[in-house]
Amino acid sequence: MATTIHSRAAAEKVLLDTDIGSDIDDAVCLAYLLAQADAGRCELLGITTVTGDTVARARLVSALCQVAGRADGDVPIFPGAREPLLVAQRQPLVPQADALARWPHKEGFPEGEAVTFLRDTIRAHPGEVTLLAIGPMTNVALLFATYPETARQIKRLVLMVGAFTKEVAFKRPGQKAEWNAYVDPHAAAVVYRTALGQGAVHRSIGLDVTLQVTMPAAQVRERFQTALLRPVMDFAEVWFRERPVLTFHDPLAAVTIFDDSVVRFQRGSVEVELRDDAGLGRTHWTPGEDGAHEVGVAVDPERFFEHYFSVFA
């Protein structure tokens, strides 16, 4: 039987920043990246966690890495910023940590080093790293504000944040913005105002497209049966206590790194609303070919699901 050898140089170098443990889609996204790494298509350089109990979030990351056969230290894990830049904390808890007793994981992690880790990793691979941020933007904003040269050294910034071309109704009282932008709107504003280097891509996957890739809990239970998805399914049961559906927000952002045909993007400019009366954290989108940002405007759900589950085959 022929053996396929994947070139290490061809693998996408990815740094992941995540608030895993709140919405289940972060774990679904990390499982996908670990599967892509196993296939030689992703070099997962490290993972930072953000908002609330970032150590508990790091433990959830560790549990998935261990199921994927990644020994401690093989994928560096750093707890990052616990608090938003200016607003009050809106996401202090990590409910999926309830499942950690059933999965081996590392307990302790170096704290206070997440931003310098991101800096050092990007500096070590100038022009090669995709920074994938799927939680509130606090760590990324601190990185760009403290070490502005890093914004000029990344290959691509991919964010799961915002809503751009469609009006979205929110259930929480007072919320008028997508959750990641709502939790730390000032961080999101810093990230969008930061100019990337020439040739670097700034992409946002918002609710406009992610709300079109959903799966009911019963179908998730049927399909999440591979070794790497079983712990995700265990974490998901905590999520399904209140919401019987999985929306693939974060996995969709990750998939766009590896398959250009799933989401169609449009270029323009994004600004983040910082006034309470106008909807703190709302993302304002202005199309234009000379804009610095690309946002997802259309998605092929069938293509997405085919691609996502193919990496676990």
C-alpha cells in the first residue's frame, strides 16, 4: 500500500487563541486543527486561552491534545488574559470544565506569558504564521499594542467575530453585538485598527455565514464518534443542557485556512462601535476594494460539512 508523505514545509503554521469551554464550537475547532496536524496539513505552533478562568480553559485544551496523542509540551499551551481591557467581565465561567475529571490533562501552566509566547513564535516564523483567534480579542489586542511589529510579521489573521452584512437578533438583554466582540469591544477595536504588513490577509468570519452551518444535538451525537471527537462530545453534553444545537462558528473560521471554496469573502473596512447607546461591540462594515479587511459574505454549508468530517475519516 502506498504511503503519502506530507511535506512539513507545506503545512500551514497556525497559532490558536481560544476561549474554549464556554460555547462548544471552540473544542470542535481544536479537534479539527489537531486532525489536520495529524494529516500533515497543519503545524499547530501553540495555543493561548482568553477570558475568565484561562487555566481551566488551558486544561480543556490539554485534554484534547492528549487524546490526539500530543505529549505535554508538544503543543505549547499558555493561559492568557483573564479580564477584558475596559468593560466588566461577561464570561467568567468555564462550564465544560465539568467534564475534565473524565479525561487526562495537564494541571499547571505558565501564566502571564501568553502574549510574549505569541510574539516570540511570530518572530521565529516571519511571514509564515496564521493567527486564528476564535474568542474575545483581548490577547491579540495586547499583542499588537505591546509589540506592533508582530502585526507586520504574520501571514494571515483569521477572526471569528462580528456580524457584517445581515441584521442578527440577540437573546441576551442589552446585547447588540456578536459575543466575541461584545465580551471585549475595545480589544476588537484595537485589532481592526491595527494595520497588518503588506501582503498579509485580515479575514473575519461573522454570524452572517456561521449561522448557516448548524447541526442538532441528536445528529452531533451520531457523527462525533471518532476517537478525537468523543471528548468533544462529552464537553458538548454540558452545552446541550441549555441549547440543543451546535453552530460551527469557530470550525468554519478554521476551515477557511485550508479550503478557499467554502466561504466567499468581500473586501472593505470594519469599525467597532464603542458607544453603549449604539450597541457596544457592534461591527460596522463598509465594502470597498481598497479596504484593509475581508469578511465572509456567503458560505457553502454542504461543502463545509463534507470538508470538516473528512479530516476525521
